[in-house]
Amino acid sequence: MSAGADPALDVHEVSVDLGGRRVLSDVSLSVTRGELVALLGPNGAGKTTLLRAILGVQPIATGQVRVEGRATKPGRTAIGYVPQRHEFAWDFPISVAHAVASGLTGRLGVLRWPGRSEWDGVAEALERVRMTDLADRPIGQLSGGQRQRILVARALVLRPALLLLDEPFTGLDMPTQELLSELFAALAHEGRAVLMTTHDLLGAIDVSDRLALLNRTVVAAGPPRELVDNPQLWAQTFGVGENSALLRMVKAAAA
């Protein structure tokens, strides 16, 4: 994070309760424009819950979330969100272009149809994910990798300052992973703030500007090189022993 830069995303001491149980406690995290931050942690660590709290769709018990200096409002704040693929209704009978345009619903409202400028934005988003030639294809006919790229385009159509990615590489082949990794890095370098959850530890270490280790709270955050030199932080975050395969992977990345 650049010294003195105002964060595009500022999460300050956020706690979240679900079913009477505290699942996130005093989480503080910031992401500036031009930065890609990977959020890493075990299953059940609260990664998706944190993204939902940032979006404003998950109530928080304490703390605050600010995007571009303002409190978030569900559907109103310009946050691009890429959910996990199973969260989207792929059997809905719409085309690829209309699926991407649906990302504008929060801004336009349910009854307003996209105009020329919005459709130009759809075309631009499809071009960024290399899906222009499939604009008229029904979404039910897409492969897993194509579906993931459509979700990314759907988030980009808002031209957001902040992009949230929830496990964007799960179940994808290597060429699609590489395409998306390059795109996410490019989007950050163009001036967006990007926060990504992922189980791909080596990929996160390779592509991210900073890592944040989360297990109900932020255990540590910093540049990848700094964190891979501290395997005890990974052991604490993931709850593993000193002989675990995960720690061997982290130590190899540090070599």
C-alpha cells in the first residue's frame, strides 16, 4: 500500500455474528487503488462473510466499512462482486450479454432498461474477458471457465473502484486461471482496488501485492515475501502442524 494513500476499501474493527455466534472479530483491513490483495484462510475462517459485510448485505455487530470514504449501501455502492459460480442461476434463459447487463440492476433499478452507454459498457466488459464472440449465446450452454469469465464481466460492467472476488479460480483449467490472473493484475495496475479470496496459495503469492491471513480475525497482512518468511503465521492461521504439506509449500515459495 502506498504511503499516505487513502484506501479505496477501509474495514475497521468489524465483527459479525451469525446464529448467535461470533464468526468475525475485530477485522481491520484496507486496500488501496492499484493494489491486489489476496485474502487467505481455511474453510470456515469467515472469508465470504467478510466480503458480504463489505458489500453491505451482511449486518455487522461492531465496526465500520467504508468504500472511497463512504459507508456502503447494498446495491448502491459501486463495488464489483464476483460470487462463487454456484450462486448464479445458470438455468435462467438469458444470453451472455444480458447476464452481464444484469450487473447494472442495482444502479438502474429493476424497471429501467439499459441504454446505449450501458450496452457499450457490456461490450467493453465482454472484451476484457475475451467473450465478445459469445455475447448472444444462452448462458446455460457455457463451460465452467466461460461462466467464470461472465461473472467477472458482470462485475466489471459497473466500472467499479473496488472489485471483490470470491474463489475465482475454483474448478478452472490452467489456461483460464492464467487468463484471469493476468486480468486481475491488470485491473489493479489500472487503478482499481482488488480483494480476492482463494485457496490457491501459490497463485496468490505470485500475483498479489499483499496477502491477508484470516481466521475469524486478521492474523497478519503484508507483502507476500514478508509473510512466506514467517511460516508460524501460516500455521496459526490454518491450524496445522510444523510438518504439514501447507507449510512445506510456503517454505518452498520462500526459497
